[in-house]
Amino acid sequence: MFLFLIIYICSFLFFLKDLFKGNPDGIVRFIIFGLSIYTVSLSISYLYGYSKINPFFQSFKEIAILSTLVYLLYKLDKKIRFQIVDKLVLAFFIYVFGYILLPLGSYSFFQKILAFKSLCFFPVVYFTGRFMKPEKIKLSETFHFICLLSIAAAAILFFEVITNTHLQTLTGYADYNYYFFDQEPSGSYGLSWTFEIEGGIKRFASLFANPLEYAAATLITVAAIASLVTNDKNRLSLNNFVIISLCCTLLAIIFSLSRASFISYFIMIYTFAYIIRQKMILKFFHYSLLSAICILLFFSIEGDLGDYIINTFQFTNASSIGHVIEWLNGIQAMSQHPLGMGLGESGRISAPTGFNTGGENQFIIIGVQAGLIALLIYILLYIKVVTVAIRTIRNSNGKKRKLAIFVLLIKMGLLIPLFTSETESYIYISYITWFFTGLLINMVSKEAIKPKLSK
């Protein structure tokens, strides 16, 4: 188990080494190999008695991003022409920052800062990608690393399934959460309710923080695979490594039992098939969907899993009802407080206290805390990124087109999970998404100013 902590620390040290050598692209490898095992590593650190230095380990992610951003700003050799996406990201950051200073809400200044960081650190990650020189990032290598991570995660999943044991029961996960976040163990397995469905059937998280994050991270892999195998003529180039990685994603989606990510998985495949007009992908979509249904039916002809699937479609299971109740509470709160209730009133800060308002939905969490204006900015930002990615796919080729496919599929894949969880709190997913969104806007902006320079 201690190996996870060693990998986490080493990935950070290698990042620092690269940065000191003038290679800021090392941040990508740290995000993939370090932040994917962030929670498991820190819980192991606590398990081995390193609780006093755990806050130092926790700060690695902020140190890595901020130091990279400072380095890139220092090395900036020309004026940046801000695009609409840049302005929306800045507007969201500045607007929500004002809520730290407003005497609004029931939380202290320090708690508001923590809530702000949870809600608004993604702009820092975005601008790190935005100021990164595109030639520094090797997309093919990055996508292969993401696929490799999915294979490693599937190997751990295989161990969990055959032993019927959550990895997190061996890493001190519950004690870590109680000590640092005051979250009592819950559920049938002493972890949290996220690790099971109704009837006590286990959901597995592999090396990620929880099953929902594992399922959402799998969507990142699907996007990477799609970008990796597609050329400018929309022809596919598959190999054994890619096929194994794709099979691993299907296993992850099935055994993490996330309904939102399960639906998103097939939406991504269908979206990909549509944008590149590939009949083979459509066939894979239908075969994969049929296989997944057969596997689920095999395990659920009789029993709790069958009831879970049926109740999901009928929207009568406890989890679905819980989502609806949280959404209604959040919508009511936004209608009563259109300018927001204050930072911390929804999401990660308030959830452990039991006084959470309208959680389990990224949009509602934003609206409850910072109001409808902040929510509108976030939605406009999401839509604009999608439209930029679609336009780039249609009008570009090479590296830029592959990156646009990657970003578009991630955004399409994460859309449904945004309605059922606080997706921005998934560190690995949020960092990957926004870093490469910034990188895409960087590449698009370079093309946009070429006609002006030639006049």
C-alpha cells in the first residue's frame, strides 16, 4: 500500500525537476499519475502515522499548478489576446471572489476561502493550460499515459472484484476522512454510502477517491482513446494497447455502477461516431450497449441489482429520490436568494455539517452559493467551450483537431454527471478538463490572430 504514497510523492518531485529544467509540461504527468491517486495516497499517509505532514502532501496540487502558472507568466514573451472563453473564466473567478468579502452566509472568512477554492480553482488550472506553449505538450504521449492509468486502475478493480474487497478498506480511507473532514463512516462497509447501492451491492472505486470519481475518470480515458485513434480523414487506427484500454473502461463503468457515467459513456461513443461519421463506431456502440445490458441482466435476473436497475428507470430508488429532493431544495433556495446564500452554503463545506442546501448538482451548488449570475456565467462558459471545440474539429487538422475532439468528448461526457454530483471537486478530472480546455483556446487563439498579423 505504501507504494501509492511513494508514487504520489515521486510524481511531484519529478514535476519539480522538470520545472527547474525549464519543462513546465511535467505538470501533465503529475496530474495523471499523482492526482489520480491523491485521496488513496493521503489516506495511506494517515494510516502510517504521517497525519502531521498530510497537509503538506495535500498542498502538492496547488503548489504544482501555481508554480507552473507563475513560471509560464514569467516566460511569457508576447501579449495575450483574450478570447471570449478567457473573459468568461475571469468573470466567474472575479465575481465569485467578491463573495469572500461580502457579509453573506453563516460561515467564517476562512471557511469561505475554502469554499471559494473548491468552487473557483479551475480558472487557475485553465490559465495554466492557456499560457502553456502547445508545442511543449505531446498529445499522443499524454493520451497513452491516460490509457495506461485506466489499465492500472482495471488491474486493481480486478483484485477488488475477485476478493470482494474495497481497496479503500485497506488504506485507512474512513479514518482519514473523519480526521481531516469530520465525515463519519457510513454504509455497510465502513466507508461511505457512495461505495454501495441499495441492497448493499458493492460499487468499486479502484485507485480513485470513490466509485463516482472512478466512473467519471473513465470518461476521460474514452475521450483520450477517441482522439488517439482518429486521423484527419476520420480513419481509425487501433492497436492492442488501445483495445485493452477500451475494455478496461467498459469494466470500470460496469463495476462502479454509476448511472450518470454509464449513460454518458455511450453518449460519448455516439457523439464521436456522429462527428467523424464512422459506421464501425456505431456498430461498436450497439455491441457495447448490448454487452453491458447482458452483463447487468446476468447479474441481476433476481436480486438487489435487478431492483436497482428497475427502480432507476422508475425513479423510485432512494438515491434518485435523494437527488430530486436536493435539486428541489436548491432551486427553491435560488428562487428565494437569486444573488446567492454565500460561499460554503452548498457543497463540500456544508455537506459534513448536515446543513447543506441543494447539493449533488454542480450547477445548483454554484447557484446556491454565488447566485444566478455566477451560474449563468458558468453555463455560458460550458456552452462556449463546446461550440469552440466543434468548430475546431470541422475547420482544423492535426494536433489541434485531436485536442478539440478530446475536449468536446469530455464536456459531453461530464454533462450528466454535473447534474448528479459536484464534479469540480474530482481533482484529477477537473484538472485534466480545464488544463486541456485552456490549451485548446491557446491553439485556437494563435490561429485567430494570424490573419490580423498578415494584413
